[in-house]
Amino acid sequence: MLARTAASAALVVTLAAFDGAAAQTANQPPDTMAARVEACTPCHGNKGEGTSDVYFPRLAGKPAGYLYNQLLAFRSGRRKYPPMNYLLEFLPDPYLQAMAEYFAGEHPPLPPPAPSEVSKDVLAQGEQLATSGDAGRNIPACVSCHGPGLTGMQPGIPGLLGLRAPYISAQLGAWRYGTRTAKSPDCMQVVASHLTEADVTAVAAWLATRPAPDNRAPVAKGTYALSFGCGSQPN
Amino acid sequence: MGSKLSIALLALAALTTVARAQDKNSDVIARGEYLARAGDCTACHTAPEGRLFAGGRAMPTPFGTLYTSNITPDPETGIGKWSADDFYKTMHSGRFPDGGLIYPAMPFASYTKVTRADSDAIFAYLRSIPPVNQKNRPHELRFPYDNRQLILGWRTLFFSEGEFKPDPTKSDEWNRGAYLVEGLGHCGMCHSPINALGGTSQSDAFKGGLIPMQNWYAPSLTSNREAGLGDWSIKDITDLLQTGVSARGVVYGPMAEVVHNSLQYLNDADTKAMAVYLKGIAEASSPPPASSTLPNTESSLLISLGKTVYDKNCASCHGTQGEGKPPHWPPLANNQSIEMQSAVNPIRMVLNGGYPPGTKGNPMPYGMPPFAGLLSDNEVAAVVSYIRTAWGNRGTPVSAREANELRSAPLN
């Protein structure tokens, strides 16, 4: 009984404190994730839709697990990009998780694909690699892991839509040279190490031409089996 | 029967003694962990994604790269074979157990002030953490700095060995704050000017300086025109130290690391003691403002362009009068960090943006966007000139060249 009285007293005090806080919010920034991630927006857009800079990726709608892994990798410096490493260095895990979920939950429209600057032959080579791979050279198809609609799979595999060719090409290059790495087994490092520069150009160009499918959401975990192990997507 | 009972009682007494000893031991370890936080040991002795205190972190210096050492209790590669005496000697004298000289990147010039009891507690804590077998990586220093004998010269000039001596004319609280700030906190490592020899003279302690290799300006803790806290309330100081944000401003750059790894873990009494001491060492009367060259045509033009840039990009958070929405969106009016003579920090904040550290008291901080990609050198110089001179701020205009030079400042 005494405990209950004390609990109600505590509740009253808490509510009173909330009232006080509410009265002050007029002079406080909005208590929202949107206001907290404003530091991300000059490069990634207000809702993570990307900006006119082709090297900055779209974040919106990617699986939260993928975005969280990237935030952790930027924070520790495993994934190297000084402006990102610097911004995230002293932010705690739960906050990075909240940021990942915020951008995963945003669904601004995909931009219309930009006309490609490469030849039809190069695009055809990109399509071939992306949809069928090249078994002779141990190159799996992009769609075998990133999904038939290239929308990714929960929780860790990103969709590849809405990205510009220079960004995709830079990331594949970073994997080939080892400046972008992920948890072992680092599947993308293995894949990228089998690609030539011409392969990278072709596949980046073709991916950038893909129109938005009706359902852009990443598919559920376990919808299809991965053909090889991937540290970012535990089975 | 009687003897059995006394044996049982004796056994019980023995067990209680053991339990008490263990309690006492775990108390010492807990205190050691707290003090290791106060000393921010982890900032250097834990590598990114590395095991706790296993070392191996690269520390770039003007003289080459140092790699921090393994201070886990591993007997082969860590400090597992050290005694408490060895550890105290390292902290107090800056020498390895074999007498070898330690590079002064290890802040032994501050740690020398730490008491023997505190050193023993930190050592007991370090003995209690999991050992990690990881060999120390050799330093990569350029000639002639790879010759450790040079440290002798440095020590003669800049090192005075000795535990903290309380000032009997000051309160216990002031002295506790002084002990933490000057000793484990090693605040002087950044907040004092560093000369070409990598040292600081005693008379320059806490007078501020540009941090080598990082290109952030660590403001003076004694001048109210910089980060002197003379006209701050104790609450604003403790808020800043414990949570990273306050009604007067937020921490950023290297100070965000200090709050994140160290200061947020200090208890209220110690934080307040540091605040009392820091407020106490600020100069009572403000020195005259930095010589302001009368605004020539160029700087009036800059400031006028700066207002346009400010109203478009900054005012939505920092307010049309620079009032901000403290503590999360800091005020820029009457903000020492904006006005001080060195404009390095405000220029870098505009270019790089930044988040205050996530702390127990402020787990989801608000961040400032980087404007490096959005504003030209001229616009950066203009907006920084504007905020340094508007609303009664007494800073001086900055040039586009200064803004341009800081675009290449290291970010990590």
C-alpha cells in the first residue's frame, strides 16, 4: 500500500515534470528524428532521397540493418570517408540504430533513371552480369543476393535502385582495392575482386538505368537463399 | 560438540574475512575503473574496433607516428608482469619499469600529480580486465626523433615531477577540481600552447593553443575571451562537462571525445569540483578585445554577404539574433567560441558541421550539417565574419584564404 502510494506520488511528480517540459518546448528544437538528422541532409537529402551530387547515395527505404551496419563501419573507421567518420565518431549504438530506422522508413519517390552515357553493348554486358553473372569467372549475378527486383533483402542486403553509376562504380572500386570492407566473410570484397574495370563500368551503368518497380520494399529475411556466406547477412 | 561449534565459527569468521577482503578489493577495482575514466586512458590505449586497452592505436605527431601500448594484464605483451610500484613509476616519473624513457605523448607530465593510492587503484583495475595477447607495434618516428635520449632534453625543459600539492588557501572542492583537471584530466595537454619542441612551459598552462596535427584550436581556459568560464554559472559548466551541451554552448571536435570517453562518467561531486576550479582560474577581468582592424570595404562587403548567407542557411536553428535554442541548438551571440581571436573553430564548424557526443545525459544529440559542399570559400568567410561581429560579438572578420586553408584540415 505504502509502495503504491509512493508510486502514485512519483507518477504525479513525473507528470508535473512533463508539463514543465512541454511548456518549454516552444523554445526547443522539435523532438523528432527529422530534426536530429539534419546534419545528414546536405548530402543525402531531407528524406534520404539523395541530392544532385552523384557520389552521395540515396538512403531512403534501404533495410535498417544495412544502414546500421554502415553507420557502425563509418563510426569505427572500417569504412573510410572522413566526413562521415568524423560526424559519427561519438554517437552511441542505439542512436545509430534510430537513425538507420528513420531513413529505412522514409519512402520518397525514386528519381526517373538518367539516360546512360555508355554504349548499348556496354549496357548489355552490364545486364548480363547483373542478371546472370559469369559462372566461368566466379561472378554471381547481382540479383542472386540483391533480389530479383534489386530491392534488397532484410535485414542486411541493400537495394541497388536509385543509385547513380559513379557511386556504384566508386563502391565496387573501393571493394576491389580494400578501402571498403565489411564483416567477414566479406562477400562483396570477394565478388568485386573478380570484376575488371570494364565489368564495373558496365554493371554500374546498367543498374543506374533501372526504373522503379511497383513494390520497392526490401523482401523479407530468408525469402531466398544466398549462394555463399555473407557476414552482413547472417542466415 | 563445543569444539565443532568453535571450528564452524572460526570457519565462518574466516569466510567473512575473505568476503570482506574481496569486497574491499572489488571496491578498489571499481574506484580504479572510475579513475581510469577520469584519465581517459581508453582514448589512446584502445584502437578502433580493438580490444579494451590492448593498444595499437596510431597517434600521429609532428615527429612521426606513435603506436600506443598494450596495458592489459597479458604477461607477455601487456603489463601482466608489472608490480604496483612499476605502474606508479610509469605514471609518476614517465619511465618504464626498466628505467627506459617514455615519449611525452603519454601525459605523464600531468599524471605525475596522481596520488599513490589512486595509481594503485587504477593498476588494480587494469589487472582485473581480460588479458589480450597483442604485441606492441614499433613507433615510426623520423630521424632524429627516433632517438629516445632526446626525451631527456624535453624532460629537463618541460617536466617537473611531483604529486599534486593542495593549496591550503582554497576550499577542498577547489583542490579536488584542481587535482582532477591538472592530473588525471590532463586538460593542459591540449589547452596549453605547444612550442616547436612539443612542450609547454609552466607559465603558459591552460593559455590555449592550436592542437598539432588536428588543426582545432584548444581555447584558453584562463581567458574569459576564449573558453575561460569566469562568467559561466556552475550549472552551465557541469552541464557542458557531463552531457556535452549547455545553455552557453556545446562541445565539438576533440573535446567531444573527452566528454564521450571520460567526463560523462564522473560523478556530480567531481564534476562540480572541476567546474569550481575552472571558474576559479579564469581571469577576473576580461582583457581588452582583440585589436579589431576597422572594417575596411572588403570586410563590410563580407559581413553584408555573410548576413544573407546566415539568414538563408543558419537562422532557422541559430535564430535571427544568434539566440539559438539552447542547449541543443547553441546560441552564437555572446558565444566565446565564435568570438575568440583564433577563427579556426568557427570556420571548421561551418565547413565540417558535427555532432556533440552522445552521453547518458544527452543520448540523441542534435547535429550541425557540414557546409563544405554548399558554400564557397568566400561565403564561408562571409558567414563566419558575420557571426563573429553581429549581435554585439567582438570578433574580427576572416578572409576567404583562411576558410580555404581549413578545407584540407584532417577530420580524424
